[in-house]
Amino acid sequence: MSIGNVYQRVRLRQEINRIKLIKTGISFLDEAVGGILPDALWVIGASTGSGKTQLSTILAENSAKKGLPTRLLALERGRDEVHSRMLYPRVAQYFFSHISEFPEGTKLSWLAFFYGHVAECFDALIRTVADKMKAELTELDIIPDSSAGPDWNRKDISTVYKEVCESSRLIILDHLHMLRDCESDRGELDAVAENMRTLRQLIYSEEVPMIVFSHLRKRNFQSPWVVPPLEELHGSSEISKRADVVVTISRAAKLPTKDGSAIIAPEGSTWVRVCKARHAEVGATDYAALMTFDFKTMTYKENYTPYLCNYMGSELKPCDYKDFEPWMQSARVTNG
């Protein structure tokens, strides 16, 4: 191989990466990892109640709003629920910023919205916001829809990926453990391992990146971790081996302070950690970011607080501003 060929190939790859890089819209992830490369396989491991479903929806929206054909494989919930999860934050943001326009005593919450227990005064707003959302998200396709049939999620992963990759720039799967070959006698973890190996090869070949959501192991309360490490992925060995980026998210119960004590975490406090990244900023895997999930609007706030984090996620240390890495553009100092 000549030096000239090496130069041309490297420059071509740089140009492809530059053009096809996809930002997640989550500040810590974009600053730490830079975005999603065209041949990347991301895995996001989430504990129960940590906002996995809403995060998958947010990532799909953020991609589609940029005009990128995005496919959300929503295997754990129906299309109507996904639409509701996309619509509610838009309605809530308007309501809470214009609350004086509504009759006194009017209330709104995600649960009331999803169950249909909202006042009639919301009807016009919901209709207007729904029409605007439809226009914004023309590049988003939620699969499977009602015509797909009850056994759609039993297709093998190769068939699923090939069906959607041709017209996609990003595929999001929620979640990995819902997609298995029903005719196989293999155990769940064996099936997950084979699916990860298959996905890795398909993504290298087709260069349509994928974000795969995965369960974390059921919490053992004798386990030392505060922030989930790589090993807490359900089926971690093959998942972490094949993934380019592994992220874990979990709700924060307590926050460590500089004097070694702990305080009760405010509502919505969420740990986001990059456990593995083949390409990332210096020190990206040495930190966990404390982000705030606003339950009123079902959205993540832009800023985050970085904590130094050991490998097993059992020790966290607040950072001073002077210790922030140069790439931490959206970081703020903890009050702890």
C-alpha cells in the first residue's frame, strides 16, 4: 500500500465522518464523545425507572428534527405512547411558561395527560402543538406500527436491520432484550450475544449507526456501585465487546459532597456515564455527569455537573471549576 493511498483513504474517511456525524442533543454525551459516527454501535444501559423510554424518544426526535431519516424500533410500547411522549413535553413547556393564560387552578402532569385526564382548555393547544410536531418530525418513522402484526419483534435482527437501514441515517432500538428469535432454543443471553455480533457486522457494512437500549442487571443492594459500571449491563460481556460506545443512566438517590458526606439528591437527578468509547475526549470515561430530568416537562436540562468516578462507579468526587476538562462546555459547579 502506497503512502498516497493511505492519505486518500484517511482523508475520505475524515470527510465521511464530518458529514455524517450525528449529535445526540444530550450535552454531556455530545461533549464527551463528539457524536455518533456513521459506523457506530452505541449501547445505553438503563435501570428501571431511570427514563430509558423517554430518552430513546428524545434521541429519535433530536435526530429527526435535523432532517435525518430516523427509525425508532419501539418494541416495548406502542406507537400511540411514543407520540404521547413526544407531544407532552411540547404542551407542558407552553403551559408552564404561559400558566397565567389558563383558568386558575389548572394543572398538568404526564400521568394525567397520558390517561386523558386533562381539562378541556387544553384541547386547542394540544391540536396546535400536534400539528406543529407532525411538520417537524416528517423524517421520523416509529416501527412497528399497528399493521406490522404481533410477531414483528420476533424477526431476526439481520432482517430487521436490513428492512430499515436503506432509508435511514439513524436507527434506535428500544430495547435489545425484546428482540429474539422465537424459534431458537438458545437462552436469552446467548441470543443477545449473537444479535450483538450480527449488528456489529451489519453496521460496519452498511454504515447506518444504531443506538441500542439495554436493561441493567437487577440491582443487588449489596453491590457497591453508585453509578452503574460496564459490568452491570444484562449480558455485559458480548454487549460491551461489540459496542463502540456504552453509556449507563440511573436515578441518583444521594449526592456526595466535598467533605465526604452525602445529601439527598433533588428530584429528577440522573447519572449519565460513558463507560466505554472507542473515540472520545481525554478523560471522558473518568467522569459521571449529574443531569436533571424535569418531570414537569419530561425533558433533560442542558447543563450538567461532572463528578470524578472510579471504574466500578462506587466512588464519586465533586469537581471544582478549575478541574473541568476543556471539553466540558455545558458543565456547572456543584453546590455540594
